[in-house]
Amino acid sequence: MKNIYKTISQRLILSVLLLVSCVFLIGLSLRAEEPVPTAEQAVGEPEQELPAEPEAPAGVPEDAPLPAEEVPEAETPVLMATAHFAMEEYRCDCGGYCGGWPCPMNPALLDKIEALRGVFGQPVIITSGVRCEARNAEVGGVAWSFHMRGCAADLYCPGVAVGELAGAAKDVGLNVLPYYAHGYIHVEI
């Protein structure tokens, strides 16, 4: 009788584990179907029309200040590293260890990545730019990582094969380490 209860409990546990695994895998597949944002979506459209200024109510002089709740907020300007890349795209994504900029990005790297974008004429997505020591350790980076000196970036170009992107990166003067299985390349100067 004990063997029957043991068999039933084992099968019940296996069934529950199978059910939980299926739910987990379905969740992953749904997340994988979410579209990857383009550089323009991540940075914002480069040329957006500003909303029209609100008109003053009737009987109020045109030069009178608007009430506080009607004053439009000034938009924070986007600091651009190059023509197509915002500095924010290269920022360390550690979540607060370093404030985002443990070191400056190397201007030569920025120029070469801009040239790479020009080769394809479409967005190139930066997945990792400068890194602080803590973030580099979190992602398994080597102790001498060029990311920690602002001389490296990881990137991909939607719809472009890793090999083709790596070849173009070499052509613009970047040192390249392709990650075919992960769909991106590491570039450095």
C-alpha cells in the first residue's frame, strides 16, 4: 500500500512540475514575441513638432503669464554623441552603482560606430556601452574589459546577419568579436 501512495505522490509532483514548466515556457515565448525597439523609439523621434502654445482666455492680455497648471513643461534636450546616437545609448546600465558614467566614451569609437550605421542606412542598436566595474562583473566581462575604459560597445542591427555586421565593422576600422549564437557583435578600438 505504501508503494501505491509513493507512486501516486511522485506522479502528482511530476505533473505539477510539468505544468509549472509549461506555464514558464509559454511566458518566455510571449516575451520573446515583443518587438525590439528601434533606435528612434529608444531615443525619440529626431524631429518632432512641438505642441502649439495654448491661447490666452478672452479678455486677458496676450503678454500676461499663463496660470501655473497651463504652463507647458520644457522638454529636456537629448544630448547626442553623434548624428544618430544619443549619449544615453552608451550609458552604463548598472542600476546605480556608478551614476552611469564611470569614464567617458572614446570619441574615435563613437565616430566609427556612426560610420557603421551609415553603411547599413538603418538603426544600429547599442546593447552595452561603457560599464562600471560592478556591472562588468555582473555580465561576466573580463577584468581588462574595454567597456570599462569607454573603448567598446556591444551592438546589433535588426535584419542584418552577425557575420555581415562584423565584416562591415572591420571595414570601418573596428576590432570585432562576433557572438553568432546571441545575435550581436562586440566592437572596440
